[in-house]
Amino acid sequence: MASPLRQLLPRRSVLAAPSARAWSTKRCLLSQRRSYAIAAPDSKDPKLQAIDLSKLQVQKTTTPKERLDNKDLVFGRTFTDHMLSLEWTASNGWMDPRITPYQNLSLDPATCVFHYAFEAFEGMKAYKDKQGNVRLFRPDMNMARLNRSVARIALPTFEGDKVIELIKKFCQLEERFIPSERGYSLYLRPNMIGTQRTLGVGPPGSALLYVIASPVGPYYPTGFKAISLEATKYAVRAWPGGVGNSKLGANYAPCIVPQMQAASRGFQQNLWLFEDVDAETGKVEDFVTEVGTMNLFAAIVNKEGQKELMTAPLDGTILEGVVRDSILQLARERLVPEGWKVSERRFHMRELAEAAREGRMLEVFGSGTAAVVSPVRSIQYNNELVSCGLTEDVEAGQITKRFKDWIEGIQYGDEAHPWSVKI
Amino acid sequence: MASPLRQLLPRRSVLAAPSARAWSTKRCLLSQRRSYAIAAPDSKDPKLQAIDLSKLQVQKTTTPKERLDNKDLVFGRTFTDHMLSLEWTASNGWMDPRITPYQNLSLDPATCVFHYAFEAFEGMKAYKDKQGNVRLFRPDMNMARLNRSVARIALPTFEGDKVIELIKKFCQLEERFIPSERGYSLYLRPNMIGTQRTLGVGPPGSALLYVIASPVGPYYPTGFKAISLEATKYAVRAWPGGVGNSKLGANYAPCIVPQMQAASRGFQQNLWLFEDVDAETGKVEDFVTEVGTMNLFAAIVNKEGQKELMTAPLDGTILEGVVRDSILQLARERLVPEGWKVSERRFHMRELAEAAREGRMLEVFGSGTAAVVSPVRSIQYNNELVSCGLTEDVEAGQITKRFKDWIEGIQYGDEAHPWSVKI
């Protein structure tokens, strides 16, 4: 229970009760800033042991698994021979890293991960290029985000560059599980759990960071398939001052029942709305946040007649997607010279519905590690099915396809780019 | 992945965008209704196996533990010899219940409880009365709440009365761990976790319901000790349309860092505020919700000169406490005839601060299973320390003490009452 306090800055300034309208504006502003900034990681605490790469212990399996045929791969169902583990205690810091055969975790039933959701994860992939090299895609982004996530729930932070080195060693050991076929990859799941075995509600005195790996196929084996979304506000995924921007287990279980509801009405995913006042107009709008498993992009012709690619800003209510960030950077480099406007800004469903009605809707797509980009055919909003610019016989728009090609080109090493890290 | 859909009704009606003011009022109304109502439990699905009490398997330990001295008991740190377990699968339903020696859970590292927070729990106690009988306190309330919690995250529901029968058998087996001294009890922790071992985000195809037990002492071994709270709004615990009324692990880990922050400033707990518009005045106020581990009651003399005991309503953002409900019922039976007004209603910090400044503050206390009632000395709110009616030499007010006596009298069987269930 001796985990050091981590400072949360800036703290929201405390205001006297304003009028309803002033409050509305204030709320808008609040939801556009980060609630938390996290101070230096524990790994810098000189009293605690940092991760020591030279101490890595590797215990190889004596019963290697059969590799499945590529066509039989299902996301996150089969795993490689080994796992990477790092234990932490509040009194000692990080213990020696270990690669062991993939095995069950044996935990006391009072362990805090089972009761209070002390858990945060990442999703990343290892790709094999045409020369047979194994590559990671922006792993520094995943480690930085995992550090922000774990700090938010009083789990220990760590030196991301060291864990990347360990992940590289782990991937080398599991190389035979990384398919060389385009579209296939090895999905990596870093996960941290609190392992303290008491029921007192407080910061965990011990934790386990582990990485498992699952060979996966292309998200759409038969090529793109556009999905339909149900815009949802009867349930709310995230809110200002909450934890929607952290990749915590806590954000996932509560979304499943609404997802099942949407599925029962024929929609593949929820599009999570956040009802708030538009700072410019003073009107209440249903702002677009994210899909829960993906960030969302919309390409429209705006009222000024300019092509605009937009996605919600990092206001604390959406996940800070690695692919989202990559799309924004590529769009600024490659689409702006073609005359596009690229916006990280709040936008609402009424704006999308108007664009669709007025023939200004170009494309909508989700972004995430699983599918890179995922084209959207339509969004059910109130009683309106908002069409997202695809004709019936088309599964993906041009911009969606270009982003897929650009990013996969970098991921698979066809295009030399600093984002692709060769192991 | 074949878990049947559960209906969520009523769905929030969809309104056209109103003006900011209308919205504010609407938000107030929305936050006063439950977002979800849950349909019939899975246990009624005729295709699935229900819990069969006659199939209970009991495997007794061969290495019984030493009992700690009462004075050495720490909440939730030591456990009894055994645990109660029930496994569920989507294809079969509930398997045979088992009581086994207390033992670690062995789970695949891909198990969904570690990644997506499929977990919900309860807290309840077994008491020993003067005749040596073991008693539970309103266990039906805990089972009903656990069913609501698990249904909210797509875990299987169950027949609460059957699990109560199993808990009774479990308590009988562990009787030697239930201290007979007043203030001591056996804390029971029913917990349900999703056990499906794939990384796909969907309803778990298997689950485990288990109960462990920890002998505990009085929350304040030296008698009442009043605590001080930090009223918190830079972090927000719950939101309308969220899961703040369910006893999910997901609600706990995110509260720890703010709790550590409050502790660093000398406050034992956070008092979670929810900023919203007051439907009557149209002004923005910081409404009082709960403490995160307790519900909150305030006793004031209201502006009409009447003594009023108030607590926040069940609007979806607070936990539906068993002790909270018991206090409300007892207050209506026993305080109303003395001239008190008893209110489940929204109230805000400005109202409490005004009562304190104007000499109308009587008492504030938290309610929960751990301490029954927990007196509050002060609440730090903005730049004001709101004093809660206790003089420096006094740790608990009269009303707080009376509730403690009334409820403990029922829990320990001194007063015959239908809430106390003899095993």
C-alpha cells in the first residue's frame, strides 16, 4: 500500500456557480482540455529498482504448439508458445523480466484485479516485411499510452523503451508465428494488472505487466466490408473528468450490453455520442466521440465548399488512437497539399446529417489497430439513417483506401518510414 | 459468445435539439431516472441449467488455518478455510455448486476479466448473536443488486434465493471464524468474473461466481472516529447513462488516484460531486452524490425550521446501498413521528454550506456495510471547510449514534426484525 503518490496537474480551477448559460460554455471548454497530466514515472524513483534488461530470463517451451493455417486464424483466440512477464512490488520496484512458456496465472481470489478493475492494456502488432524482417509500428506510442493508463489507476509506470526492447526479444522468439502473407500479423497484447491480494480499496502494492501474442489475419479477409453504426446516447461511454481517454478494462465491459442491443437492430457497433452545448451556437448537440473499439473520421465538403477531414479532439472522452494520430499526420502531409482541410475538432451528428442530406458527405471511416481503417456505410441517428457516401456496390471510399494503403505500406516496410521499427 | 441478449428498457426518448436552458432542465430530469431496467434473468431460460442446490459438493480442507486474535484482524486481509464457487457457461448454464478449500484461481492470461473488467461484487456480513446463532442482514438486497450489476455487463444472472442458501451453508462451515464479540463479524465477498479466454470484445461465454470470507473487526476499534471529506469535481465518478449505480470493479480503480490526492491533503475520502443545473432555480450547482465506499446522509434544520434528514436519490449515479435503504426505512418509521422530514432528493454543496454558516447543520454521516454509519466532521469544498455540526471533543452526533444502535441491534439479533436472517 506504499505506492508513491502521483501528482495530477493541472487541477480544474474552482469557479463560483455561474449562470446556466455560462456553465454551458464552461462545460464545453472543460471537455476540450485534458483532465489529468501525469508526473514522472515511478521508474525514476531512485529507491525503486528499474527494469534491468541484462537480467532477462528466458525459459523456452518444451511443447511447441502447432501453427494454425492462416485461414483458420481468429482474432485473439490462439496464442504463441511464450509470454513476457514483469512483476512489480511497491517496496522493490521492477523484478527481473522473464519470458516463459505461455501459462495460466495463478492468483488468490482476493486479488484486486478481480474486484476493483486494476487493469490497463494495449493493442499493437508485429509485421513481417518482404525481406523477412519483423517490424513494429510506432511502439513508443503504445508504451506512452500504457504509462498514462496505468498511472490513472495507481498502477506502476515503467520505462517504455526498455519494454520495447523486451517485446522485440519476445517477437524474435515467436517469429515462426508471424505470417509473411500481406494483411497478416502477430497481435501483441501488453496488459498490466494489480496483484495485491487484499480487499482494502487502495493503490495496489504489487502488479504484473505481461505480454501475450496472437497470430491474426486481415480484419476483412474478403476485402473491405463497410459497417453500419448505431449512434448511441441512452448509454454514455465517457465524460469530462472520467477515464475515457485511458485504455482501461473499466471502459470495455460497460459497453457490451449496448453493443448487443445495437447488434439486435442490425448495427455492428455503437457510435458513442456526448450531449453537450455547442460553444458557438449555444445549442445542445449530440457530439460524435468514438466507436469504443475505433476512433471515427468523417470526410465532407464543408459549407465553405472545401473538402474537410475531421475527427474528434483529444478532450479526455476519446481514446488517443495510434492509427488516429498517424492518419492525422499523413493527412496533413499528403492531403492538405491537395486542398483538403484537416481538423481535430468537435463535430456533431446534425452536421453529418446535414452534409448527407445536402450531398456534401464524402466518406466516414473508423481507425484502429485491428483493421487500420474500417469504412462506414451508414449511421442510425434518432429516426434517420445517415448515409455515409458509399453507393450500394461500393464497400470503401477513395480516401479510406488511400489511408489503408499508406499505413499498411509503412507497417509492412514497403515504404521506408521512421514509424516502422525493424527488430 | 452465445449469451442471450438482455433487453434494456426504457430507452431514453430521443428529443430534437432544445435550447440550452431546456436542455439543462432535461438533463436534470434525465439524471433523476434510471437509465436501465433489466429483463428476466438467464436462470429462467429453460434451455439453460439452473443452480441445483442438491448437487452441492463440499470438499473440506485438510489444513485448517489458525484463527487470528480479534485484535489482529484487518479488513479483507485474512480469509477463512474455504470458498464457494459456481461456474457458468453460455451453452450449459450453471454447473454444480462447490465448496472447496480456499485456493488460487488458475486463469489463462487472455481471460476477459483481466482485459475488459468483466467483474461485479457484493459486500455483506454474517453476525453471531448472543445465543450463538449466525445471522445475515438483508441478503436478498445484495443478491438483487448483484443481479442488476452483472446484467449490466453481460454476465449471467442467477436465482438469488438459491445463492443465499449456499452462502448459509458456507457460513455454517466457517462458523469458527465468526467472532462472537459485538462489532465483529464475517465479511462475505460474493464476486462474479468473466472467464472466457479470448481477446474478442463481446459478452463472456463463461463466468465464475465465487464467495470468499474474511473475519473483520469493528470499523472503529476505539469507538467512532469522525472523518473529513474532500468534495471532488476535478474527477467525476459517475454520469447519467453510465454505470455508477452498479457495483462493478470498473467504478473503483478510477477513484484511487483522487483518493490518494485527497489523502495527501489530509482528507480520508472524496465526496463525489456532480455539477448540474438545479431544476428549480436554473442555477448550476455541485450536487452531492456519494463517497465511493459509502452513501452520504445530511441532517439539517431546513429553511422552514424543520429537521430534515436527506440523501441523494437513486438517479443512476449513486450506489443503491443496503444500509442506505435501511436507514431511510428506519428514519421514516422512527424519526418522522418525532417531527423529522426524511428526503431522498438532490441537494448541493451550497445548501450544506449555507446550513453550516447559519447554524442549521446538525450531522453528516456516511452509510455502508463496513462501518454501518461513519460520522463526518467536515467537508472541504472550494476554499471553504464546511463544518458538519460536531464540536471538537465529539466524534459522532446523536442521530448517527441512534442509527448505529438501531441497525446493529437488528444485525446482531438483539431486536427481532425480518431484516435479520437466522442461518
